[in-house]
Amino acid sequence: MPDNIEDLEHIQSVNLASGDALLVIDMQNDFMPGGALPVPDGDIIVDGVNRVMEIFHGLGLPVILSQDWHPSDHLSFASMHEGKRPFDTFEAPGIGPVLWPDHCVMGTPGADFHKDLKSYLAHLIIRKGYHREVDSYSCFMENDMKTETGLDGYLRSRGIERIFTCGLAMDYCVYFTAMDGRKKGFEVYYIYDLTKPVASPEGSVSTALEKMTKSGVSFIKAVAIKP
Ligand code: VGL
Ligand code: ZN
């Protein structure tokens, strides 16, 4: 696996067609610099994400946003576990491999989309992580690996076969969404210049790249997506 994401083998060009959808993951204030769980440079992809959303929207193709949406006592928060600090490793059913700072608490400004994100272009906003005991990195399935978010049914009833995904974070929610998309039989294009990693614990980025490659996710740059 290349150390540099730029060196990934990637698709040179894709023409969009009916049956394609865009999934923009967790472009929320708490994942931006200055937020509760900041992803370094998370804000610099906003303009590029808007451009891709406009392309899909212009073609009448579904644009779907996800929103991490936790109760204030969510068990993925280090604050809920005595003696634990954010980013400490932790494994429990549906929680882990690390604990997080309190973030994306439902109804708070941290859970809102970045102010410049053109969220009005979305056909659907799917929330996830609202069950206290279970986290949900993937926008398809909660981390118990059995509770559906409903996204699969939505995509199927709209005749979607290929999904393009981007957003935050590269090594968590975008990664797990791409993996579940493959498991559910969609073609998956991972827009790798429109995502940024949390990069914790160490190795999370290379693991994500390796697993996505093995499961048949295609990597693409935003400029290669043609209307
Ligand atoms: C995410 C950690 C915790 C993400 C959400 O959006 O990647 N990461 N909650
Ligand atoms: Zn979360």
C-alpha cells in the first residue's frame, strides 16, 4: 500500500449516468478545525465537495448527506467512562476501537453542517449514531453490524447502482460507508482528494486503504468525475 494517498491506483475518468448517487459524509462543525473532534484540514475540502454536489444536482442525481448525531450521553464518548480520555483505546460491542471527545451532540451547533456547505442541494439527510449504546461509523449500518440506517433501502428504491463518496473522516465514516457499500453490492467510488483522516490510532489510514482496495472500492479524484 502506498504511504502517500496520491500514489494510489485510481480511475482516470468516469461519466455520470442515471443510477449514480453522491454520499457526502459528516461535513459538520465538530469535525472541522476548532471543533470538538477536529479533522486536520477538514475545512479545506468544503469548496470541492460543493462543486461535486453541484454536478450531481445539475444532472438530477441524488445527493445524500450524513450527519453524525449523538445523544449527550453516547457511550463512544470518553467522558462516559471513568478514567478514560479521548483517543484511549476501548473495545466494547458497537463501540471502539478508541473513545472520542464529546462531539456532534444532537441539536447543538457542533452537529450542524459547515456554514459554507451547500446542504440545500441534498435530497436526503441521513442521521446516524443516535442509539446511546452503539456507534455508527458507516452510513449504512450501525457498528453492531446488524442495525440498518435505512440508506440501503432508499438507494435501492431510487435505482442506485453506483455510489460516489467523500467527506469526513477518511479513516472512519467515509471508509466504513465505502466498505458497507461494497458489501451491499454497490459499485463504490471513493473521492480521495475530498476527504481527510482523523489518523488515530496509528495505522488507521493505511488499514483503511488496504481494506478498501481488497474489497474492490475504486479510487477517483474529483476532477475525474464528468457530467
Ligand atoms: C466519525 C469518529 C466518531 C466520522 C464520527 O465522522 O468519521 N469519527 N464519530
Ligand atoms: Zn461520532
